[in-house]
Amino acid sequence: MRFGIDRLLAEPELRRPLEGKRVALLAHPASVTEDLTHSLDALAKTGLKLSAAFGPQHGLRGDKQDNMVESPDFNDPALGIPIFSLYGEVRRPTDASMETFDVILVDLQDLGCRIYTFITTLLYVLEAAAKHGKAVWVLDRPNPAGRPIEGLTLRPGWESFVGAGPMPMRHGMTLGELGHWFIAHFRLGVEYQVIGMDGWRPDEGPGYGWPLGERVWVNPSPNAPNLWMARAYAGTVMLEGCTLSEGRGTTRPLELFGAPDIDARAVIAEMRTLAPQWLDGCVLRDCWFEPTFHKHVGKLCNGVQIHTEAGTYGHDAFKPWRLQSLAFKAIRRLYPDYALWRDFPYEYELGKLPIDVINGSPLLREWVDDAAARPGDLDAATTPDEQAWAEERRPHLLY
């Protein structure tokens, strides 16, 4: 299969509308071609008039390790063009930076999760482009989590840098498709084009969204090391809002969770008692790990690893958001007074608990903390959101 960047490079007729125009690129370390050339370098060889580039969270070429670790603006030493950070002093393009180009190409590998900030950056770029009369082209890439939908829809008033709009946690769209939805939902008057992929088959195994055996995985962010993390991320990202370790500081971040003061086997057993159907499609394994940085650094943690890399993986059955929600519920039942929720400024949101910012409302946290609430109650609240999103996204699907 071919990604959008590969088609743009291989098909001169696709590049023809860009001739004579000032072209910018929004990219990150995973913005590479089939032969692993960074997209900025590959585009520079085409003769296009590159005038600027932009980097999202974690940077254009380098990796900033954690949330709220900002990247500065700089000048590219080889190309002599300005590189503007969209995760530094600003998170929206400035008026001055928007005047450096006529068309911006967006080549970002997404993970298919609402909280992943690259989709919010796309929205901000579209809004700025509409204001300044600039064109936006998305060079599309796979959604490695595929088409399934899961999670509560973000509620009004809970918009943030990790919540661009009213969609569920696992949206099941590509970045190019999301651009079409953003334009329709927010009624943006912007010139927009998607250079689509050839041969993306999100419903086919073993990759179910990612072309395993065809394309190399390059981390789109430092703690996104493989496809298995991408599959679990719509659930494990919630760990950023709690006191449990999400595995940062280990070699399998966001595939596991744990702490020094929990009994992982008891947690798994309680999860199976409460809602065994929410554990389908994967294998849970109790384990031990010691983070080298971040939460519980240097402490031996008892934890649970979510395995989706074996032949037992069931793509349609796997429900990472429900699974992680169930883990929280099990811990709350086993340890009623456990200090589960963190309280700190999360992605520039003040005065709100991070777990609520992540979920786009307090509903998930309230379900966990309500001793009388059962798994069926969460299903009853969530399923209508998922069904509504399936209908809303339908007109914007390209594949």
C-alpha cells in the first residue's frame, strides 16, 4: 500500500497544483516515506518551494518525552527555512507564521484516539487557514486502531487540547477523514484536500488498520513504540489521569498499568467477576515492573499487561476503553479509599481533574466512584454515543 506522502512523491500530477506556491509542512518524527526518508527531506528534493515547517507536540524531528514539555522555534540548518513549534509558546499557528506559506501539507501519523493532540493541532491549523485564506492538504496515513468506535462523547464545555470536539475516545477515522468532519462540524470555509492512501484495508488482519509486514513502525511520540500500544491506547491513556503507572519509564509504555500497592491478580479476578465480556479480544497477564522515570520511579510495581499481539487478538471484540474503565472499577471495589485520581494541570487545563479532561466529562470518574454503579450502567450511557458517532462520521469516510 502507499501512504499519502508516497503518492504525492510518486505522482507528479498530484504536485502540479503546488508549483509556484509557497509550501509548508506540518510533520513529526514518524512523518517518513516508504524508504524511511523524513517527509521534509523528501519534499525538498521534488523542487517544491518549501518556505516553512511546523512541528506538533514532541517536535518536528526530535522527541520531547512527556506532556507539557515544549519545543522551541528554530531555523532548519540544511533548508534555511523557519520551523514553527505548535507546542511551545503557542499551540495555534500565529498570524505571522501563517503568512509564510500558501499551502500547508499535513503529514502526521495519528493513533486513532481523541486525546492524541495531533488531531487538535489539525483543527487549529484548519481554523487558522480559514481565517487567512490558506489551503490545507492532508497526506493521509493509516489509523492503526482501525475502524472500531468506543467511549463517551466529549460533552459541551469540556473542549481542550486533548478534546477537539464532540467525538468518542476511539473515533475510527484517519486524519484526512477527520479534517472533513472538522470542516463540516465547525462550518469552516477553507480550501481542503486529502491525498488519500492506496490499498488501506482497516478491516483485514493481521494489522486491522496498520499494514504489518509492509511498513515500518516509527514512533509518532516517544511513548508510542509499537502497534500494540496503539491498540490499547484509547483505554490506557486514561492512566495519565490517575496515580497508577502507565508504564512510562519501561519498555512497554501504555500497554500496562500498576503500582507498588495493588495486587494485580486480585484486580484481574475482580475484573472478570464484574464484566468478563469487556476482557474479550486480548489476554491480561499479571507482571512486575520498575519504572526508570515518571510515576513510581525506582519502585517495584505489581501490574497488568494487556496483550494484543498474539493470534488470540480479536479486533472487533477488543474494547480498550471499557477494559481500562473496568480496571479502575475493580481497584475502587478492592481498595475503596485508594487515592486513584491525580490532581494537577493537565495539558494546560486548570481547575479540572485530568481524568475528566481526558474523558471529556466527569461521567467516567463518577461511574468508577459510585459503589452502586454497575458495568451495565456505563454501557447504557456509552452505547448511544457510539451509535450516534457511527452515523455522524459515515459521510466523511474515504475508504
